[in-house]
Amino acid sequence: MDKYDHQSIEKKWQERWVSSGAFNTPDKKDGAENFYFLTEFPYPSGNLHVGHWYAFSVPDIFVRYMRARGYNVMYPIGFDAFGLPAENAAIKNKLNPREWTFNNIEYMRGQLRSMGASFDWSREVITANPSYYKWTQWLFLQFYKKGLVYRKETAVNWCPKDLTVLANEQVVDGKCERCGSLVEQRMMPQWNIKITDYADRLIDDLKDLDWPKQIKEAQTNWIGRSEGAEIDFKLTTDVPRLNLGTLTVFTTRPDTLFGVTYMVVAPEHALAQQSDDADVKEYIEQAKQKTELERTGSKEKTGVELKGVKAINPANNSEVPIWVADYVLGNYGTGAIMAVPAHDERDREFAEKHNLPIKQIELEDSKKIVEQVGGKWTKNYHLRDWVVSRQRFWGVPIPMIHCEKCATEGENKGWNPVKETELPVVLPDLEDYLPTGEGKSPLAKKHDWVEVACPKCGGQAERETDTLDTFVDSSWYFERYTDPKNDNEFASKDKLKTWLPVNLYSGGSEHTTMHLLYSRFWHKAMFDLGLVGESEPYLKRMNRGLIMGPDGQKMSKSKGNVIDPDAVVAELGADTVRMYLAFIGPYNEVGAYPWNPNGTVGVRRFLDRVWKLEPSNSKLSPQVEILLNQTIKKVGEDIASLKLNTAVSALMILLNEIEKDVSHDAYKKFVQLLAPFAPHMAHELAERHGWKREEWETWPSFDESKLQNEMVMVAVQINGKVRATIQLKIDASEEEALVLGRQAVAKWLKGPFDSAQGKEKKAVYVPGRVINLVV
RNA sequence: GCCGGAGUGGCGGAAUGGUAGACGCGCACGACUCAAAAUCGUGUCUCGCAAGGGGUGUGGGUUCAAGUCCCUCCUCCGGCACCA
């Protein structure tokens, strides 16, 4: 046969697949079960890297296998198209962010097609299209009506470089997750979504999901539930004009109540704030100046006493002093603690530094104590509500309008939602995309857009100029895939029911406590609104690993270790790259696999040998026939469990055996097994052999009776050490096996066995595997 | 500090408690070639000429049999962390 010309052959099949819509998935297919395979949609950065290939081309092996097995598989693709890079490119190069984004999308479509992946392009979803974000806004308004959205002035994370607020999840080690700048704390009014209302369900519902343990653990840690009690301490003061009431603390250790020697309130606590003591005022001011990282990073225990007021321990009526210290956080629990230096390391440090008493006590029963002092059992979470306002342009406009005149009451005072009939609130183009720098989106400069009639009173009002966090966009894209062109609903009930929940979701571990948590919450909230039929969106989730540079380091331009997939594809072909990435390691484990340029050559070598394979009229030997059946079984099982590396290895072993001589039947089966991995080559071979679709585009079956050779090699051990191997009939009895085993060791290992002869204490035969003689 | 996960050749990695190192890369030698590349063949855990011995981070344990199960320690990776 001619040399394998991957360039023309791959191009030919890719064009055919696209023009025929070969992988457009019907919502129902007779006799076929639906299977929804989802992988995180890409950000249109403008260029595909090896990570994209790993994310999309490797799962395509699984998808094509499932199709061959008769499933109606949806494998959709889209673009998470809003976000800062488009805006930054616009500012830097004087471009329109919309054009930048959509040009990138167009270019990346071509690159994605070069994978030969079986995407259903007819379901493409782009979050920056008004036809999509109309429904993002609509969902936001449903959440608003349900009371899940509120506006509040709180201390928020502010990125001084990206000039926007960030959610807690987007701050890593005190730094902006995107750009690495140190995050500052600012008091700003922002739109929040009540994810904390779902904290318990987000933890408790994990137990029924077929998800890796590490993701469940990470989410549970992130939500950080702790159970304890709130206990009131009466305040007493020698300053009569103050009516101080009580000081409530949260504790997980009510049993230590008798060991309390002082109290601590956070600098933000009302009790500290209303003090006119100069020392306290100064301390509060200092604490305010600290960044989050400085405050939680330094373990040094500073603080000042709040003079003139004491707390009374409800357990024993003893009077204890109250201190203000920033090791107590204002936004957790009640912002105040009872300090038990004998039983808490931090309290001990503080007590030692400030000469406060340390009182050893007998621990008592928590339940009884809480009951005795009238405490209230409660839970606290590390999880914070989701701040979704972003002071940036390239995002979904938040569909809210501020009207001074007809201000509604309550926490959202002054704000009214845009009428649903007015959706979408379209994001306009601007002259200049520079942020205002005053904590406002550049949209604020577009006055004719901002000024709008109040939806309630019709008077002059102003639009919200912040846009939504892009994690809102991506919280429901997989629902839109089920019905991407629907103009009347975000998706029809029927179609949602047909496809959801997602059967398998593949993605990166970096989304564990961001997208994956947000979208679980979002889906649960939609479930409560009756919009979807199940409370968990993804039945099974897997985190894939990372592809590193050839030097084992993370690929980066500065290290010069970046592999350009387009170049490798041009040189060796898409099938080679797909198969190499499948071969590099188990797909369903979070490893870091270095790209080995020689490895791709090895896979290409394998494919070249496949290409040269010529079937003949010969018959397979019984041994090779067994191997063929074993391989069919193994490759199928391995793909199903995403152990693609061992599936590839099984194909290589089979090729090594059939290379010299292969029957027509075995040849076809081999090509069928190869097809998910190297679809271009497989289709080309099928066409050249004149096979009809229905004749080969299926998964071959194996003969259960031909999985084992009649004769097997069995190891003979003495005390667990292999001393010989013998040929044995697979159905040999234990007695026969042991007789032959003893003969074998006698023959091969005269010396040692002679000395052991007659001393055999025990003999074990594991059929077809091993004989162990214990002496 | 708390919670997960993982430690196997020169490298990526294989091994339902049953012959450790499959498969691939690399390397060595050989064939082809004037030569090289490509390709093909053979070998490749380790000590030993061999017979044989040793070997899956450490030390113990369970078992006829342990990379695999249990305990100790060490190292690495990930999540959380002044969260009361």
C-alpha cells in the first residue's frame, strides 16, 4: 500500500464529517439509550494548546466507543466567551472585544475540527451571544424573585490590577486567581447570591455522586461546615449610659465553658466599634489597614482590652474581661469568641502574651452545658455568599435598574429588576473600554445606555453597570446544550428531561471549588424553582491530569517548553496525537504527564505498521484467536473505565502478533478496535476495503469460550519463590497439577528440592496461575 | 495543624492477594546501506562467567503467597487553615 498520507486523509474525513453533520445528535434514536458526555467548554483565547487536545480529543475516544456500542451520545462543544482577556486585548490593541472574541472562536473552530473529534456542532453554545445571555439574565431574575439574590455593602476582595471585585473562590493565597496580584479588601455594595443557603445540601448530596473522593473532600473542606453552639454572655459595665445587652459567641467546644478566662471580639464587632477608648480606636484603625493576607498570614497575637465592660460566664457567673483582637474574624460565627487558653492553642498564645489567666478544667458534657446555659445549637460555614458583580465591561449586564424615587424596601432598596419582556439587556459597544478606576465598569460612561425608565414608576432611573461573574455564564451551559436554539425558554422541559443529568463530566481539577461548586448550586436552585428535574447536574465526574513540557515542567513561553499541537499534527497527524495522549497515562487520574516527543513518534510508528497490514486468506492460529478475543474484551473494558493507556497497549500487543499474517475477519475487527483512537485512518481503511457502514461501524463482540488457551504456563513456587514454570492444561485437577509441579521442581532445581523432599507441609494450586509448595 | 492521594527500571507507566517491570520511549548490538536516516531483528531491573541470589520509599505485621491488606516512620502532590 502507498505511504500513509495523514495530511490529505485526515483533511478529507474531517471535511466529510463536518459537511454531513455526521455527529449531530438527535434527541431520541430508536433503540438507543441516550448518553450525555460533557467536557468543560473552552475559553476563546485564540489558540489551541496541548491541554485542549487532552481535554477534547482523548474523551472523543470514549465517545466514539460508546456510539459503536449503540448509545446515542451527545458530545457538545461551545465557548465560554465572556471574560477579561477580551477586554484587556481591546484596551491594549484598541480592538472591539466582541470582534476579538468572535474572530478567535472562528479560528478555534478550525483547530478543534483538526482533532477529528465527533462534536455535535449543531448544538454550539456561545455565552457572549444575546440569545444565550438573555437566559442567563432570566435565570438571575428567577433567583432574585426567589430571594436568592441580594445587594449588600460588605468587605469584598478587590483586585487592583484587574480593577474588579472577585469572589472568595477566585482568591488563592490572598492573590487574584487570574493575574496573581495581591487582593485588597474594600467596602463595596455588590450583588450576592445566597449559595450559603445550600451549604448543607452541597455537602450532604455529595455522598450519592459517583465522583472521585478528592473532589468530594475538597468541596467539603471548602464549604467548611462546623457544628457548635451559640452562647450568650451577659455584659456588665460600670459606665451606666451604655446599654450593652449580651455578647453572643459561637463555639464548637461548649464543654470548655468553665475554662473561659476572657472574651475576644473582632475589630469589626459592634462592641468594639462603639468604644470611644483611644487605644481601641487606634487598634481598629490598624487592623483595617491590613490586607487579608497580612491579617491571616501573621500568627502574632495582637490586641487591646475593651475597658469598662466585662462579660459574665453563664456557667459559673464569673466576670471575665473582653479584648479586641484581630485573630478573631468579623465575618465568621458571631465575630466574637469565648477564650479558653487551657484548651485552645491560639487562646493560649494570646493569654501568655497578654498575661491573662489560664484555667485548667475538667471537660464536661457539651449537650448538658448548652442546655444548662440556654445555648442554641447551630452550624457555621467557611463558605461565603457568591459575590457576582464585576466592574468590567465584557460580561453579561446585570438586569437591574436603580430608581431613587420608587425605592423598594428591604435589602435591595432602590433596585428593581428589568421586566422579563425586556430581556436581553444587550451589552452595547463602547468608544473606549478603559475601566473608570473608581470601582465602576466602563459601561458607566455610556450615559445613553445607563439612563433608562424605571420599570416600576416609569421615571428616570439608571441601569446597573456591573456585569456578572463569568462563572454565572458557565453554571448552566450544559443545560442549554440540550436545546440551544430555543427562543422561548432557556431549554424545553422535554429536552432537559431527555438529556439530564449529564452522564459523565470531564474537566480540570482547578474547577473543583469554583465552576463545579457554583454549577451544582445553580442547578439545585433551579431544581427548587421547578426548572429542572433533578437536584444534581452531573452523575459522574472525572478530573483529568495535566500535560507538562518535555522537561516535566509546566508548559510556559518563558521556559521555552511549549509544544504546539498544530505543528505536531502537521508532522505526524491528528490520529497520532490523539493516540499518544491516550497512551501517556490513565486518563481518569490527576497525574502530570510530560510530553515526550519520541513518544509521538512511537505511536506514529505503530500506525504506519497498521497501515501496511495486509489481510490474507489464512486462518488464525488458535493462540492468536484467543489473543484477539481477549483484546476485544480488554480494549472495550479499558475504554469504558477510561484506562486508555492500557487499551492502546493491548492494541499494540495484538498488532505484534497479527502483523506477519492476519485473516480478513481478524483484520476487520482490529480496525474496528482502532477506530475510536485513530478514526481517520480507520475510516480510510474501511473505505478502501469497501466495507459498508453498518458492516463495521459497531463494536466487535468476543467469543466467551475463546478467552483462554487450553494450555497455560503455571509458575511453581517453593515457599512463594518461583522455582520453575510448567505447561498445564487449563482444566487440570489440583492433584494433576501438584504432581507435575513436584516433578518440575525436582527436575529443574535438584539441589534445593532434594533437601526439601519429604518435608512438604502444604501445597496450594491456584488454577491456571501458580503452584506453591510449602516446605 | 486537619483532611485526601501517591511513592515500582534511565523515562511515561503495567500488574482481580498469585510468575513484578506488560506496552511504549530510550539505550546496546545486529541486518539492510558506500554511508546515514528510515525500517526490521535481538537484548535491556540488579549482583553473578554460571549455578544461584536480591529487588516495588522505611521498619514491622497478616497470609501458603504482599507492589497490592494492616500498623510505624519518611518523602512528594492536592484541598483547607488564626474559621473559634
